[in-house]
Amino acid sequence: MPTRTEIKEIEEIRDPYPKDFAGRLRAFRKKLKIKQTEFAEMLHIDIQKCRRYESIGTEPDVETLKKMASILKITVDELVGYKPAAINIATDILDKSGIVFKKVEDEDAYILYRYKTDDEIGHPDLNDLPYFVCFSKENNILSPADALLSVKDSRTDDLCIFFGPERSEDNKIDINEFLNYIVETKLSTAKLKICVFEAKRRTDSIIKTALNETYAAFYPTVFRNYVNDEKYSISSVEIRDILPEIFPERLRALREGCHFSQSEMADEVGLSLQTYNRYETKNAQPSIDMLKRLALKLGVSVNVLTGFKLDYLNEALFFLEKVHIKCSLDKETQLYYVEAPDKENAKKLNAKALHFCTYQAKHDVDLKIKDDLKNIFDETFTPIFWELVNNHQNLKLDTIIDENDYEPYLYELDLMNKPVFSEKDTNEDPDD
């Protein structure tokens, strides 16, 4: 595991920019060798206002933030220094792995749930049978994971449980007996993060390369099928944002999409209801720190929250590079040449068509093999994770796990601003 010194060096390499907004803005501007006067002109503001942004105290509004990021050729997330908290990354990994857990109310701790192993049960009559079959009060058969969720959510009164595959009164067991087959482990947030990131690190060392190669082996064929389809060789695809463009309306739509009330949002981010309401009624602009808090609560990036438009094409080209597909731009025609195994069959696509084929092929491959890849990950990660949890008494609390080291596998890559595609209406009146 990395030492504190190593962690500090890693963080400085990954994000060499200051933590405060003013310092970051100044550093990104200087990196591109843009003078303050030039920057002010680009933003259409006076030089004094521009200088105040680079001296701690004055912060831009949402629209100015987006303009700044575009000029500096970075994202709003990079400009404000936003990244999900380590515990959010850890719990996301647990969710994806199907591990049941819950946050302990009013404590900096979590409870994890699992079934006892055969060795822990020590009941020879049960070794050759499923532990039990669970039914909901609606008489639906529940999976073992769903039964654990019922325990987590304190809904055990809804369960009807039987030993073995036969549903008979002789096989029916009491709920308390059922609970004896479940292990609950309480961990501090610090220890939970250590267990998750260390299990992920060990899993990566075993299977990451194999998983990425498996995914990359499928992708090129599917991608080239789209590329070779003539209907995608023209600009017949539009990219649209399903959320409102104006920030107050966008914030409201994201909140309602998460089924949060205004009062719940206000409580979560430490505001009065009146103050939060002004964010949704165009009467107030959130600070940069508040933008980060809102994004974290809504489970989105600051890019998505503010409506910042990423350079989707560059992201698509970066992804194609990862799966070893070569594309080159003809600057004269502005068409992209997609190399093929048979070089004579290389295809020319415009930017929108290339963009569409890249994302649509990824979507298709995800649906085709994601479950298999996830199973490979789970079969490796889950036992390592539980081994660490079961020996958590031996974990040192001063152990540092670098959460920045977490990188999704290719098949997990889920771009926050994944575009929504729709075909152009070819009968549309061009004068409209």
C-alpha cells in the first residue's frame, strides 16, 4: 500500500493545480499563455472584474464558468476541482458488485450484510441443499440478494421462508432462525474505504488486463459494422441535451429526476429552504463550493449540473484509441479516415457520423457482454473484499488508499454527458 509521501507525490502529479478556484483559474490561463487582458476580452468583461476572479473572494456565475472552461479547453469539473468523494466511489463499487450495505444513521459507519458460509453454519444436513427459499408477501420467490435487502430495510415481516426447495409447513422456518444465517458487520467509513480500494487494487492486478482485452476484442467488429453502413456516412444524426439549458430549470429537472423535494435538497447541502428556492427561481447564483455540493447530492458532475458541453468528438477519438482503432483527420475535407484491416476499405466519415458510430457500437457491446464481464469481476472482487472485511480488526486506520487510483474498466466507462442521439427530420422546412 502507498505511503503518505507516495500519496502526496501521486496527487501532485495528477492535479498540479491549486485547490482554490482563483489559483486554478490563474494556473489554467497561464498554461495556455493567455494574458489577463486577452482573457477579459474573450469573456466580454472588464479587466478589473477578471482580476477579481483570480484573487480569492469573487466567483463567476454559472454561465461565465462555462465560458471560462471553453476558452481554457478544459471541463468545468477541472476548472473548479470537482471529483466525487472517496466514499461515493467506494459505495458505487459495492453497488455494482451486488454487496448489500447501508449507512448507519448519525454515525460515520456502515453495516454490511452477507450469508454465512458452509463452514460457519456447521450443519451437515444443509450442505447439499440451498439454505432456504424466500417468498414475499405477494408470493413471489425472492433471490438471496433480495432477501438480504429486505433484512437491510427492516422488512422481514414481509418474508415467508422455507428450507430447501419444497414449500411446506414442515420446512417453514421462523424469521429469527433465518436471521441466524446472516452476518452483519459494522465498519467505520475509514475501514470500509480501505477494504473496497484494497480489494479493487488486488482485483485489478489479477484480471484488469484480461477484462479490457475481452471487451476490446468485441468492439472493433461492432464499430466497423456501423461505419460500413452507408446511412451513417452523412450528417443524419443530431446531438441533443434532454435537460433544460438554463441553470435554474436544469437544477429543478435534476432534483425532480432524483425524486428529492426542495426541502430535502436544502437540508442535504446545508441551506435554508428559502435560499435553495432562489437557485431554482433565477434569483440567486450558487457559489462554486455549493455547485460541488449540489452535484454530489444529485449524483452528477458539475459539467452536467451546469450544462457544460463537453468535446464529445475528442472523447470518442480517445475511446477509439483505447480499443486500438486508428482514425485520422483530413484537414482539407474535414473527414475522418477510419482504418480497416484491409486498408483499401478504409472509410471516410464526418465528425457527427464518427461520433454516432463510436457511441452506438459501445452501447451494443455493453448490452452483449457486460453481464459476463461483471461476473468475472464479481467472482474475483467479492471474495477478496469479504476476506478483508472479516479481518478488519487487523486493518490499520492510518493506512492510506489512493482513491484517485480507481479507474473504471473499458466496459464500465459511462461518460457523464453521454449524448442522446436523434435522427434529423429530412422533411423539415430549412427556413424554419
